Amino acid sequence: MTRVAELNKERWRYFRWTPRTAFISFMYAIFVPTVVGFTFAKSDGKYDMRAKLRGDTISEF
């Protein structure tokens, strides 16, 4: 248990850039935010979640 805790604390010393870690870093740092931002930009103003009565649609156009 102590060895595992020590290894976890010193994890930064053992990190290496491999194809797998580069791919994961790219996906979380660049690809995912780009897709989310593009999706939000394309639907900007399309949905209004405030002041709706029962039966009204959330779509504005």
C-alpha cells in the first residue's frame, strides 16, 4: 500500500510521451473542446430555456 501511494505521488517522474498519451492528450485538449464549441456555435440562439409555458417548444426557429 505504501509503495502504491509513493508511486502515485511521484507519477510525474515516470511520465513519458508515447503515441497513446499523445493521442489522449490531443483528444482532451483540442478535439473535444473544438467539437463542443462548434456544436454550441451552430445552435446559438436556437433554444430558449426561459419563460416557457406548458406546451411551448424550446426551439426558436
